[in-house]
Amino acid sequence: MTARHEAIVYDLDGTLVGLDVDWDAARSDAVAVLRARGVEETPKMDLWDALESATAADEPGIRRCVGEVIAEHERSGARSAVRLPAADRLPHDVPVGVCSLNSEGACRIALELHGIDAHVDAVVGRDSVGAYKPDPAPLLETIGRLQVDPASAIFVGDSERDELTAERAGVAFSYVSEYLDEE
């Protein structure tokens, strides 16, 4: 894979590490922040719907508050994250980045916990650039920090959201399961 690409960007959770986050508790706490600010919970609202609702709310600062509640759960879960097989592929002979829907702080904690940080040249989280996946901006920012052309990079992830992000950014994509099957 590195022979064909000038840079590799990985998703974090589910790709390089498994964060130990109680996502139901994170959702519940995020929804509580919304309720306290007068934003109604919708049926089947998941964690990312809650963040979207916070973004759509007119009240200044609500997205930041909801984002921080989620990030607190992520940072805690990053401290006991498990290393996944794709992390064993590092280092590479090309620049490596991490582009994650998780907060940048959680990414850095998990990468450091497993000694992966020494092999990663750029980290962009949900809170790094004002947009988050599947918006292409975080992936393009990561690739920009690696100083390569997006057309020469590949994004390795574990979700449809990751695939959609790569598609929107014009970047090659591989599911981590396929990536691990190569070589």
C-alpha cells in the first residue's frame, strides 16, 4: 500500500485503537446538556445527532459544551484504549496522519498510550478544524499537514462515514479489514 501512496491517513477508533468509551453514557450526558439549554431530544437521537442538534441550535456555545462533554468521555476512554492490529503496521516510509471523529485530545492520549504517536506526523480530531467527518475538511487538513497531494494519499478507516469522507475529499480509501488482508 505505501508503494502506491505518498501518505497514509488512519481513522483512530476502530482502526488503530479501540477506545474504551461508554457511548450510551456519553450520549445521555450530551442530551442532558441539550435539554438544559432548551433543545428537545428527538426520538432515536444518537450521539452524533445530539452534536448536530447542538450545532443547529441558535444559542452561542452549545456546540462547544456538547462537544466537551463528549470529549471528556473520549479522553477517559482513550486512557484504557486497546491497540488494534493496524497499529502494528507502523512505522511507514511515508508520512502518516490520523483523522478522527473523536476529539484531538483523545486521539493524542490513545496514540501516546500505545507508543504510536512517534510514528504519526499529523493528528486532526473532531474539534481541530471546526468541521468533522463526513465533511472532507478534517481529512484534507490532515493531508495538508503531511504536505502531500490528496490524490496521492489513502485514508484507512472502519466505517461508512470514513468512506464517505474520503469520497468527498477525493482521496483513495480502504476499509481497515481489507488493509490488513493486504501484504
